[in-house]
Amino acid sequence: MNIKFPLSHRNIEPESGVLYIVGTPIGNLSDLSFRCLDILSKVDLIACEDTRQTRKLMSKYKFNNNLISFNQHNSSKKIPKLIQQLELGKSIALVSDAGLPGISDPGEDLVKELRSKGLEIICIPGPCAALTALVTSGLPTSKFIFEGFLPKKKIEREKVLYEISTNTKTTIIFESPHRLIKLLEELEIFCGKKREIHIAKELTKKHEDHISATIEDSIKFFKHKKILGEYTIVIKGLDNKIKKDIDHNAIRKDLINLVEAGLSLSSAAKYLSKKVNIPKNIIYNLHTKTNPD
């Protein structure tokens, strides 16, 4: 049975002075909810990451509205303007190119500013790539960490990779196609060859694909494939039984290598302290322990 609900049969009107955080499809445009459609078609203004992407959605559902770009390049200039419009009683919808705004994008800063000024925010839930990949991965879902895209700077990146390698919770990260192999190789170094991961590609789209394997086997698989699309990687947490030994022994090994390379014990401990976010004195004392506990 094909049931259609025309806009005229629904009575969802946006409230004045409210920012609506609207979740939009992460691939399949048919995933837009009726409530999202109502809000997007009736607010006074839509703040969007890329106006071209939002126009595709408007074209699909045959409605028009006022658009303003709001992204990482112009957010500092646009936030005061959006606040001004809300204070004048305008209703605004915030959307990203895909998924829920405010996750790994400047929507977070906008919401923080609005909260500090006592302005109202309502979320109209929608698709989320991180959760979609997690619940289809078969890996533990009761406790998880979302890291988004990893930092590009070496020290910051290695710190996050180390945290992932020693965390007992499931971790979710994003990666672009041209950096996927590099990321997998880094995960192999930090997490080991046999750590279980799940790699989801092009979620909700025509060529959606899922690979569940060890890190080692995932590298072998992708080295012989043409890598296209966006990827969400779900990484199984470290077994609680071996966490303690890996934590201390890995750090102690790095400490010894740095000292043998010529660094003073104090300098090596200071460097590792910043890298892995552990107090310097704890790392310093590992140098004299033959069986760290």
C-alpha cells in the first residue's frame, strides 16, 4: 500500500526564534523524515554547509526556501548574523551536507553560543553515519567512543591512535578514500594485526558495502581494490585482560628506545608524557621496572 501525506495534511509549524538542528540523509535522499521536510520547507532560513547540496534535497522534495552558507570557513562571521535573526524572531534550520549537524562541524559552536544567550534549540533527529556503521558492525555497542576524522599533525594523531589502541570501548572514526590505506597501516602499528574492525562504505547509497575483518586482512583486501567513497571504521576495544600489560610494556619500550637513541631519561619521559597524556613521573618510573605492574 502506497500512502502519501501531503504537506497540507500535517500541521508542524516552526516556532519563532528557534534554531532547528535537522538531520538530513547520509546518502539515500528518501531517508528524510516528514517532520524534517515540514521544518525545512517552513522555516524562515536554512543555514547549510553547502547550498548546492541542500538545493538537491529541495529539488527532490519540490520546495524552495532561503539559504545561507554556514561552514568551517565562514562560521565565525555567520554566527553573530544567525543569532541576530533568531533574536528578531526568525526561525532557522541548521543542516549539514549529510547526517546530524554539530558532529565534527561548526554547528557545535553555534549551539554553544545560543545556549549561552538563552535561545531555544530543537533537534529534528535524522541519519547518522557513525551510529549506522556501529549497529551494523557486530562489535560491542553498549560503550563506544566517536573520534571523527583523526588529527593530521603527527604528535596529536599518534596520541589519538595510542588512546584507541589501549581503550576497551569500541571506537568509531571517519576516513576519506585517499587516506584509508595509510590509516589502516597506522592502526596495524598501534593496535596490532589481529584487532577486529568493521569498515562501512557509502552508507545508505547504491554501492553500500561492509567489510568485517582483522586490520591485517583489511589492508590486504583494500590494496587490491579501487578505493572510492567515504568510509566509517569501527574498531573493537582492547580486551580488559590484556590492557594493563600492553599499556605499561608499550610505553616502557618506547622510553628505553628513546634513551638508547640519545635522549636523557627526563626528556624522554617528558616527550612520552605529552604524547600519551600520562603524568611524567609515572613514565619516568617505568624505566627502572623489569616487570611493570
